[in-house]
Amino acid sequence: MRTASSLLTETPRNRQRNAAERRFRVYGIIAVVIALTTLAIMLFTIFRDGSSAFVQAKIVFPVTIDETIVDKSGNRDLAEMKKVTTVGYGRILGTSLVQYMKDRNISVEGSTDKEIADMISKDAPARLRDQVLADPSLVGQTITFEAFAGGRIDGYLKGRVDRDIAARDSNVTVVQLDLADRMVDAGILETSFNWRFITAPDASDLRPEAAGLGVALLGTLYMMFLVFIFTLPLGVGASIYLEEFAAKNWFTDLVEVNISNLAAVPSIVYGILGLAVFINFAGLPSSAPLVGALVLTLMTLPTIIIATRSAIRAVPPSIRDAALGVGASKMQMVFHHVLPLAAPGILTGTILGLASALGETGPLLLIGMVAFVTNYPASPLEGGVLDPATALPVQVYSWASRSDPAFIERSSGAIIVLLAFLVIMNVGAILLRRKFERRW
């Protein structure tokens, strides 16, 4: 005869089940810890390498605008003054810095005037030229000019370049690093926040310290605005039709299966499709934000349709029955009752889909948005969506593929800006969900 066991007595079988439950809980904690640790390491590495991109070494010194170089005729004719290239302005900057350091008695044994002049960024002559052409009255005057230091000098102040590297690097000398130390002590060379990293366009390999995200930011904003305009009405309209109005037959089943399949297609395939349809067939310009937006719209639509249909399906059937029961038409039932209740899920799915599209690089590379663009696109009302531009993820790829360490630093800085965009979009999704959420 079998003896009945008490519920208060732990049997071997119960001990085994409880032990398995404890192990599973430990496995879950370990998985969470590993995920959070990996995320923390990634963020720490990005911010460690990229935060220095937001500060820049600058040389502040008086510059005398030599009239014999920039305006030989002396009549302040802009057409004549524009013929003077940046080479002439570079001589002005180099001469002024050398003289200023001599006046301040700042020198290092064995240094030459050329080494001093080469500490100035090659971007500075172009900026000085633009400043003089904008205000010709500066000719003949002495102004205080703030010039970027060269990429290697900037890297030295940030700890990226040392004397061992300088001894092997043809772009900087140990003497220049010694001069940099003296200039820092004298207050001529300093680091400060670099707004031009946010606003300036990209720069050539010879001027990494002048490279900025201005064109990439504008291109990204144009693209995401257009993607939002294209995807929201198309995605919501298709979802409403499939969920509320379409007949349930083999054709709608086929459409649903293909929507799910399109959501899993690699993004590079959409880039190939955009290249074939929008550029080769339709003749739209490559590198244009409009083409990038069309490609990202095709890629994002399936995701938004799936999220929107899930939000619509989550509305209780009793809401529909009650609306129809009091005499509302099916259209009124959908737009007056179902959509307002599904709005939080629809907006959240749309924003998360846009955030996913924001980080895509492959499709944009195929349509030419990796091009080196230094001119800002015009406003959207002036056709700026057809002007050449680039995007943040493509800019990250472009800088990371260059050999100069200064571009690697800027690549990490661009990732920080991209992460800020993603955080803003995700916070916006959370706020919208809480604002429009209704409980039943």
C-alpha cells in the first residue's frame, strides 16, 4: 500500500524541480549581466575614443593681412582679390605666427620657421580667405585669428601622438611637439569645444582636424523626414485595409506572407533595387536624400505594416461591436474608435522602424551616398532633397575606412551623435505611447 506524502514535505522530485528552477534563474541573471557588461564596454570604448572629437586644438595669434599679397592693386576689387589662392593666405598665417612667437620669445633649439608654420592646419588659409573676402576692409589690418592646429599637434594634446610616434612620422617632428608644449604654457595653443565638428562639412585627408558632420546631419534629417512622410500613410493605410477591409482569401494570405518575407530581406538587396529602379531607370541623381529616402521607405514599410497590424489587432473586438451596434459605419468604427486606441502602438512601431532605418549603411552605399560632399544641400523647398549629400552612418563608415588616426577619432564622435539621434527617437516613442495610451 502506497503511503501518502505531505505537501509540506519536499520529495526528491520536488527538490530536482526546485534545483532546475534555481539554475534557470542563475542562467538568466548571468545572461543579463553579460549583455549589460558588453553594452557598457561598447559605450565606454565609443565615448573614450570619440569624446575628444568634440574638442579641438586651436592656435590664437595676431595676423596682419598683408595688402601686397591679397590686394596688389589696392582698389579692393573682389574679382581681383578672389584670384589670390589659399597659398598666399598660408604665407600670411605662417609669417604672422613666426613673428608672434619671436615677439613672445617662444622658441626651441633647432626649430625652423617652416616647422612653426606647418603647425597651422591647412584649413586655416581657406577660412582666412573667406573672412577677408567677406569683409575687404580687413586688408592692411591686424586681427586676432583662431586657427586649428594641425592634426598631429591636435593628437599630441589629446594623447594620441607621442615623441616616439613623431620620430617615425613624416607629418610631425619632435621639435614641433616641443614647440607645442611652449605654446601651451604661453597660452597660444589651447583646446576648446569644436562647434565646427557639428556644423562643418567633410574634409580631405590632408585636413582631418577640419572634418565635420554638417552635410551628413542635413542629409540625415532630409532623409528621415521624407521616410516618415512616405511610410506613415502607406504603412497605416495598408495595415487598415488588410486588417479591417480585405477579404480573407488566398490573395490576402499571399500578401501577408510576402510582407513578412520582405521584412526579413537583407537591407543590401533594397540598395540594389534602389540603384536599378530609382537611379538607372528613373534617372534620379545619386547621393540625393530623396533616393536614400525612397530606398529606406521600401526597407521600412514591411516592419511598420507588421507593427501597425499588431496594434490594430490588439484593440478588443468589443470596441468594434459596440461602435457598429450603435449605428456607426465600418469607416467610422475604424477611424473614430480603432485607430485612436491603436495610435500608441502605431506611433511606437513607426518611430522604432525609423530608428532602425537611421542606422542603415549598405543601401546608401550602393546609391552613392558615400561620395565626398563638401557643399551643403539647399533647403527642401529649393530642391535640396535632390542635391548631393551623405548620411551619418555612411559618414561613420567613410571616416573609419581612412588611415589617419584623426579620422578614426571623428568616426567614434559621429557614432556618439548617431546614438544621440537614436536615444531621442526612442524616448519620443516612449513619450508618445504614454501620451496616447488608453486603458480599457
